Amino acid sequence: MSMTKITHALFSLSLAVVAASVARAQSAASTPNNTGPYHVSQTFHVEGEGGWDYLTVDPEHKLLYVPRSSHTMVLDAATGKTVADIPGQKRNHGVAIAPSAGRGFITDGQDGSVTVFDLKTYAVLGKVKAADDADGVIYDAASGKVLVACGDAGVVVPISADVDLKTGKADAAVDLGGKPEFLAADGQGKAFINLEDKDQIAVVDTKTMKVVSKWPVSPGGLPVGMAMDTAHRRLFIGCRKPQKLIVMNADDGKVIADLPIGAGVDATKFAGGDAFASCGDGTLAVARETAPGKFEIVQTVQTLRGARTMGIDPSTRTIYLPTAEFGPPVEGQRRPPAKPGTFMVVVVSPSGK
């Protein structure tokens, strides 16, 4: 064999070894493993009627706000017991709390409205019209606005936390040029919003309520989950097609890392140096910066099928994932139906807690 052929063979062998090593590393990162920094510590069997979407944690009062289609349950975060139940929605999605105003805000996708309630009494105070498919919602302390992502309308709607519910209305909608899903704010005047149909992040100046930038999430696609490390200016974006957790610089949109995650991601969160991606296939990916500028999946926690969204208590890094038991698939439905009376919240805690 000639020296050229030998060199070519050795080069090809080296490439094969590298490819196999990468494949093994990705496989190990995505294999569910409950022996690591986090574990499933308990499960709250809540039951009750209705579906679910986003779960919001009130870390100060240790409460969980859980939208259940036509009503929103308020649970004790330590026991899972029902504290209150807020009625009057049609197809709710998410809850934002504005402690300074003493109010909570529940999005309703069916009538494009936001239900406003009292944080102490849980009494419904009124409704504010937003736009079609009111979905993801957060409170931005920098602007004093509740920001409502309205998917079908392609806008984000700002609502003053202290809006006069007798005469007040939402502020003018911000046209995003795409379908928003979820969002995060940096507390300094910027909001970052997934545009799931454009594979982009829209950056909104929350002082002027104008879109100031749009950044691609490639090599990710179909971005749905959004969280932020505000101290280090990092965005954590959960993508479905392909299945990736994108780590992005929040100042210039540069992609720092793209990490493998499970199927059906719907939420990402950040707390205590760790980023999380909850996936409908029953996995929770845990990502961490293991060296300056280098991010890795350090654990994939096995949760339960359907546990695609989550809330987190940043003070304890305790994660709450809503799901249920499911029946067989039904033709024409995107997800199999949940069995009546089986709704639950899976609790994931740091190891040792």
C-alpha cells in the first residue's frame, strides 16, 4: 500500500473515532439519569378537572399557580394542597404575578383576554382585552408592565400592572412579525421573545415598546422555551426542530452553545447557575457552564411523560412539572387524552433535599 493510501486510511480512521466519541457523549448526555445534582423528590397528586399549560411559582409565599383550562388552581408549594381556585377563564395558559401592585394576571387564549386577580384574596378584579391567542405572560419590573405574548395575533401586548380595571385598557400592541410563544426580560429595559414560526428571537425595548433586533436561533429551530441568566446576560432557548437547548448572548444574539435535549420541549428555566429544559417525553435536561464559555448537559432527569412545562423556585432550585396519566392516542389529536382525575405535579429537587 502506498504512503498516500496509508495516510488517507489513518485520517479516515481518526474522523471515525472522533465521530463515535461525539455520538457517545451526546448519547450519555441525553440518557435519563437520576444519579446527579437533581432528583425527583415527590409527586403531588392534585387531581381536579381541566388541562394545563404553564406553571408559575411565587417564591416569596411558596405558592404554585396552575392554569387548568377554565380555572386556575393555587397550590401550597410544600404539600401540593389546594389553597384557592380562581374561576372564570375559558382556555387559560399562564400566570404572571406583580407583587408591587398586589395583582396576578391570567392569560386566556380563547377570548384573547387577561383575568386580573388579587394576590391576597384571589378574588377576580376584572378583565383586560389583549389579542387573539393570549398565551405566554411575564411581569417586567423595569417597565411596570405585564407582557402578554399573543401567538395568532403575532404581537406582544403590554398592560400596566396598576391598570384601572373600570376604564383602563392595554397599551398598544407591539407587532413582532411572527408568532410569539414565550418570553423573558432582563430587568433593564429589554424583553426577548421566541418567534416559533420564524426561528428567531425578537428583542423589544420595553421603554419605547419597539422591536430593536431579531436574532436567528440556528442551529436550533421552532423555539418555544425562553429563560435568562440576567447576571451573565445569557438566554436559554428550548427548540423542538431540531431538539436543542440554545445558549445565546443576550447582548448581540451570538449562539454560544447548542445542546441535545429530549422531544417536545415546552419550557426552559434558569436558577443557581443551572439551566433546565422540560420535555414532553418525560425528561428534564440540566445544563451548566463547565468552563468559561463552555456549556454541557450535566444530567437528564427522568420525570414523567407529558411533563413538558415547569415552574421553578429560584431560592431553592426546586422545580415543579405538571402532567397526568394518559389514555391511548386518539386520531386527529396532537396529544393523547389525559385520564380524568390523574393530574399531578412532579417535584424535582437538588440532590440531598
